[in-house]
Amino acid sequence: MALSASAAAGAAVAGSAVAGGTAPAVAAGLSTTGTITDAKHVVILMQENRSFDHYFGTLKGVRGFADRSAIQISGGYSVFNQPNLLGRQYPWQFSATKPAGGADPERLAQCNGDLSHAWSDQHKAWNGGKLDSWVAAKGNVRTLGYLTRADIPFHFALADNWTVCDAYHCSVLSATGPNRTYHWSGQIDPAGAAGGPAYDGGDESGLRWQTYAEALENAGVSWKVYQNASDNYGDNALAYFTQFSSAPAGSALAVKGMGSVPKATNRTPDDIVAAIRADVLAGTLPQVSWIVPDQASSEHPYATPADGAHFVHNVMDALNADPNVFNSSILFINYDENDGFFDHVPPPAAPAGTAGEFYNGVNIGLGFRVPMLAVSPWSRGGWVSSETFDHTSVLRFLEKWTAAQGKPATCVNISAWRRKVCGDLTGLFDFANPVYGMPALPDTSGTIGLAACGPLPNPAPVNNQLPGQEAGTRPARALPYQPVANLDHLEFGSGGVMKVWIAMSNAGTATSHFAAYANAYRSGGPWQYTVDAGGATSDFFNCGTGYGSGKYDLTVIGPNRFLRRFTGDATAAGKNVAVTTSYAAAPDTGRLALWFKLANAGAAPVTFTITSNNYRTDGPWTYQVAAGAATSDFFNVVANANGWYDFTVTVSGDASWSQRFTGHLETGAPSVSG
């Protein structure tokens, strides 16, 4: 029989809710088709060195500090509870500190100071996916510092009015240069065939493969880099390539890719903004624009978030100098890498031997999560997307968009694995339902400047507890994933060999990444898996002699907070029971439901208990299953909890045995964040 329903865990999505009031649905003077071709301009503004948790860990409705699917690290601690020399430390708020020397805490929220973020220490923090070495890798507890809405109100307002991505990763576990190389060209040439490998900061020169700007040029798509070449902080990655650094004066590559905007004032940010505004008013804004700010506006610590916000705000106002340009443009605001700032979500990584994804036998990426915001009429409404993206996703979007415009420009460098695992950003947009206009945004005139962020006393935490996250949800874009993972069976061999077999499958329409973690009883891992749409794989984990003598504690994670945890003892009574989950229509509602099959291969009856950890307040539910029998039941998680579920199954007679099932069922329609 069907399980009883609980109250919905959040409001249903009913169109695009617009923060701060209702915006116009129609823009005068625009002819629209309701398709991607309505976007006439794509503007890409990449900022510097901020992680997602560092900026948005406290933002409501995203995968931040309240993540129920956070991994466990060595010692049984949450990933948020990081080793700190002889103790431990949770993420801590910069503006809540009181450092020696009397520095203003609000100033410390802006003047964070940068941390080490090279190939070596980024990989040390990653630690193969364990994410348990942040302080040791970065050499400073500031790695765990974060900002709040009060510290960065403009950035939060962008998320509240448009669309924020909480599964957008930088491309490389490395520094600015490699990530910007990916951003402009789709690879770092790990085999060294064309001037690479450009894997570490400072080694980007003499590169010879095709950039995406050249692909646009060859396809007849107009493009331009807006920069002041004398003050671009080395952030125009086209300059890393010989064809641009040696381009003849007056050539398209030199003028569009390496030139400076006209100097209107003595202040670099104003020059860039003035040049964009002039092109908007003249009707000459290119189809694709890259904006490279000056150092002070880049948000690279010590460049402040406040100065970056002011620059971004001015760019938006420049695009809105002609409202029809703003209303027919997409502005992507992303960040090249995380600096040394902590993020708690393990980045998807390619299985060993994947072509184009390893340098010297070490994973290139994906890197840690960074902020990504999509500002456009078609991404308005305070949405979140939890689809897996990286910097190559921007190029993939441009591929889709130029093809729709009849001038396809392809990036030839993106690996097959990234094309499968990372999305193309089209899922961020609802082209049939634009919301036009510029909403009211926080004032950003209170800039600070680099000089004000001179040497500061090193801030230190004044508290040590898991940070809170703003209450509430936000509308969530549909995702193409439907991951499944079950403990398939136990295998017993001679000499004390015992194995736990886990089956992973993907009922979605896009490739899902999985990673398996050993929480106790054995070392190694995590182990990485890539499962195509409609595909399946399985793997075993030793739990016998030398690995726990029968005991096991394994976690499998996947996209959008998907988590399975299997604990037990292969020598105890639980070895005779099995739980299999699947997704199918509920007979009472016809809507997608989470099904449990509870099987007992033992010689005596057992009682299974299913308990809801979150999203429901009823239960628990018990099932007595006879020897050699099985039973099934379902939960209406789509009808009653916006697709979210979090259940733990236990069994009588074996306290060591438990299985946890957490995730979200996708229906192809928008949902609500969990």
C-alpha cells in the first residue's frame, strides 16, 4: 500500500518569482520568437578568486552550509569540520572577527587577502577528492573564511533577482592562468602538443592551439575583448597564445583581442564601462564580448568585493543605456578559480586514464565550485541551477547559440569526458517567458580601493560552529539527472575475502558522475565513476580480512545532493537482507515516486524500519518480511516534497546495518530547492 503523504516541503513553482516586485513581461521594440535566438548579445565577465561557499554558503536555497548531503572526512567528521593543526575549525565569518591590532571587522570582510592557489596546493586541498586538508594545504585558517549578505549585498541581490549556479566548478585544480586558458580555449594541452601543458599559474605563454575567439572569427560572429591592456592583471588569456601575442598590428586578432578601449578618463574601470556604453548606444556591441577588469575591480583579494560589485553594476548600467540591448543580452558573471578559499562539494573527477583529463597521471579537474550568475530576461526570478558546469560550459553555450544564429562556431579542444559530464548552460534559461527590465539593486558607490587594503592583522576565528544558512527555498531549474545506487550484494570468497558490491545506474537524459567513499574500516578512494544516460556500472569494495573483517561503511555521492550510505557487517545478520530503490509512477497519483523493495533471504522473519530524516514529519514505517520473501512500497516524494527525499532504512536483529537514501527526483519540470 502507498505510504501516507506529508505536507509539501516548500512552495510549488508557479512561474518566475521576481525579487523586489513585478517586472515588465514585454519590452517595446523587440521582436521575439521564444527561443535562444532572442538573445542577440552574450557578454562574459570573469572575476577573480572566490569560492562558492566563501561567497554564497549562507545564501538561501542553494547548496551551502546547510547541505544535508555533505561528505564525511577522516575521523567521522563532517567536511565542514576541518583539521586545523592540533584542533579543528568550521568555516567562520570574516566580519565577525576581532583581530589583534584593532582592525575593523567590516574592513576585514572586504580585505580578505589572498591565499596560495597553485596546482600543488589546490591538489593537496582536494586530496584525491577527500577534501580534508584545506588548512594544511593553504597554510592559513583564513581558507575557511566566508562572507554574508551584509558583507556582499550586491552579489546576493544578483542571485535573488536572476539565476545562480551552485554546481559550477572552475576547470582546473590550479591557478588563474590555467582556468582562464580553459575559459577561452577549452583545454590546457596536457600532452604538450601545442605549447602546453599550461597547468600551473605563470606558465601560460607560447600556446598555439585554437582559441574560441578564433572560432568565432572564422564563423563570422562579431566579438571583442573589453580591457585596458596595461592594467588587466594578466587576465586576458588570449595573450597567452602566440597567434595573439604576435598578431600583426591592425589585424582582427590584435584589434579585437589585444587592444585597449579608448581612454576616456584616468580611471581604468570607467574607461571600460564608457567603451561598452558607447558601443551599446552606437548599436555596435559585438555578438560576443569578454570583459577583463582592472586589478582593483577584479575581486582578487585584496581587490574588494565592494569594488567588484561597483564595476559589475556599472557594466550592467552600460548595457542598459539602451534598454533593448540589455533586454536582448545574456551577461555571464563567473570567477576563474577559488583562490585558496574552502568549498565543501567534491568536484567531479574523471576515472583514471580518461583522455585529456590527466597531467602526469594526476586529475586536471574539475576544480572547486565558484560563483556563476546568469543575468538576462530569460534567467530572471531568483532561480538556482544545480546542473554540473565548468568554464567549458560557457563555450558550449556559445556553440549552441551560434548554431541557432546560423553561424556555428565549435570549440575543438573540449574533452569528450567534459562534454558528457558538464552541461551547456542552456538549462538556465526560459526563453519562452522573459522578464524584462532592470530591477532596483543595492547602491555600490561605496568603493574601497586597493590602497585601503594594505597589510592587515591576520584575522582569526572567534567562534567554532557550523555556520547557519538563510532559511527558505528558491525555484530550481530542471536537471537532466536521475542517479540510482544500491548495495547490490555481498560476495564471499576463501581466505576471509568479503566484498560489498554497489550498483550505480542513471535513468536521466545526461551523464551522471558518481564517487564512492570509504568512511571507515579501510583506506583508499574516493573512486570515480561516469555513467552515461541510460547506463549502469558496478564495483566492489573489500570488507574482509585486512579491510574491516566484515565491517563496512561506504558512501556514494552524485549530482544535486544525491547520497547513499551503506553500513553493516558481512558476518552479522544483516548479510541476509537487501534494499533496492527505484523510481516509478505511484499507482495513486501517477506521479514519480521513490520505491523500496525490501528482501529477506534469511531463515527467520525480520522487520525493516524506514525513517524520514528530512522533508516529512510522519513515520516511521515498519514492514515485517518473512524468511525468503520480499515486499515493496513507495513514497510520493514528487507530489508531496517537490521531489526531495531523505530516508534511513534499518533492520531488526542487526544494529550495525543501515542504509541512507538522499536525493531529488527529476520530472523534467522546474522544482524547488531542497
